[in-house]
Amino acid sequence: MKRLTMVTLLLLLVLGSLPASTAEREGSLPEELAARKPSAPNDLYVAVLPFWSRDERQSETARACVLLNLMRHEFRFAPKGSPSLPAVVRRTDAALKKDSAWEPLARLDPALVARVGAALGAQWAIYGEFGELHTTSEKGGILRRKVGVIDLRLVLVEVASGEILYWSRVQDSGSGGGGLLPAKATSVERRLVTQTINGIFDDLATALPEHHVGAEVTSEEVRRVVEAMGK
């Protein structure tokens, strides 16, 4: 009986950490990008600009996840010759701040993104924004859980033309278990961002020439990159 009770409790803890299946998507179709016959990933340099957010920590989480997904899909980072991901971020931010139209608290637009991408020697540039990303605490049965909500938009710009090649907006929610294994709000948010951007890149990759795709990016990998970016 004790074993059954423990198994039940552990099952509830696991179920409490699973994401809810409520994702809603809108945006470009992979076929639309494929029709433009994009180059193979290893022929493209991509600049990754900040995601607009009221919380800089959340913005850096999204950016780290994008960088890791680009590595997973064999893209190269602009500017060329950057020795590390933190160096990529520092050099990109320096180029962004040199643009006369840049405002620290303003959302980015495709024209600004294209100019910065050109200054960095990129063919493509990615940016995005959070319409919403927050976590609340709810009591569910015997366990308390953290429930997160995300509304994220990712935009891919062709630097030469300034045109939006691909964009995706995802609204989703997920939860983290409570009780014996309480989830932190930041960990639930990081998991939501990671899963959302993984999904966007999986859709995007279907439009690209056939290439090797590595293992899915994990929330723990994102955390480590965010910490490195802050050093």
C-alpha cells in the first residue's frame, strides 16, 4: 500500500510538470520559404538580435535558445570569426547600438534589423518579441504548481532585401510540478521559451535543403548559455 501511494505521488509530480496542449500558431508556412529556394544552412551567416521583452532575463533566454537552434541546424553566426556565443552577442549588440534609429526600449523593425545584419555581414537576421510571458502559482489537488503562459513572435529577415522571409507567432501554456519538487517560475518560463522556439525551428527547417539536425535543445543548455552570456 505504501509503495502504491508513493508511485501515485510520483506520477502526480511528473504529470504536474508536463506542458498543456494549448498551443496556437499563426504566421508563414514552411512551403512559402521553400519556394524561394533558400541556401543550405552552412552557406548562410545569421545575425541574432535581441527579443523585445520587459524583462531582460527573458529576452536573453529566447536569444540563447535561438543561437543553440542555429547551431543544431548548422547555420553560421555573424559576425564572422566570433570565438564564442557570448562574443557573438556582444558584437551584435555593439552594431545595434551604433544604428541611429535604435532605441533601448523600443521594439525592433525589419528595416533596422536588416541594416544591422548588413553591418555584421549576415545574409539572414532573426529577432522577436514577447507579447506575454509570465508564471502564476495555482493549487491543483494535493500539489501546488506553477503555470506559465507565453505569446512569442519570431521573425526571419532577408538582409539584402529587408523582407520578412518567415515569421511565426505561438501562444502556449505549460505547468511545473509542486509539492515535494516545487518548480521555480523562471524554470517554467525557460522551458516554455525553449519548447516554443524548438517547435518554430523544426517548422522552419522543413523549408531548408536537406541537412543534419542534432538533438533537441534543452532548457538546461539554454540556462548555461544565458549564464555565459552574462559574463
